[in-house]
Amino acid sequence: MRRIIPLSLLALLLGAPAVDAHAFLDHAEPGVGATVRIAPRELTLTFTERIEPAFSAVEVDDAAGNRVDKGRILLDGKDGATLHVPLKPLGAGAYEVKWRAVSVDTHKTEGSFTFHVAGP
């Protein structure tokens, strides 16, 4: 019993380590900067942490600034860290992806990247 009290006090003084998790983009399909031959029907974004889709957003625009995503994101229930973004039919050209992710512990990250669809 004598050892438990000093160890308990030491644990209280040191405290628990802070957790500072953020949902950073781990990978995407099509990949960041990739050129694909076949236009994708959806964009897939996988993050390093589980995310909260109600507070996250993804927008995909063509080179003229026209929005080409279908305006919704779907959370993959298998890992809670992957978003599926349905796309309208894409032609050849460059596309910009702008994303904002909020992890389940409420940390926000955002970023953008481009991918290209090769011409015929």
C-alpha cells in the first residue's frame, strides 16, 4: 500500500501525454499529380485518422472552374478514414481537388492537389 500512493502521486504530477491527432491526407485515387488514361467515376481520399464526414468537404473542379463532383461524399464504413466522392463524366484535362477534413477528435486539416485525365 505504501508504494501505491507515491506511484499514484507521480502519475498525477506527470499527467497523461497529450494526443494531437489530425486527419492528414495519406493517399488518393487518382493519386496526387497523377495522369490517368481512363477517367475515374469517383475520387477516393484516405486519411491518417478517422474523419467526421458531416464536417468534411471535397470539391473537384475542371480547368475552367466548373464543379465536376456530384456534391456528396460517402464515408467508407470499413475504416472510417476513407471518403468516396462520386464524379460526373470527365473529359481529358486537369482537375483540381480541394478538401477539408475534420477528424473524429475535431481537428481540421485542408489541402488541394491536381490530377490529369489523358486525351485520346
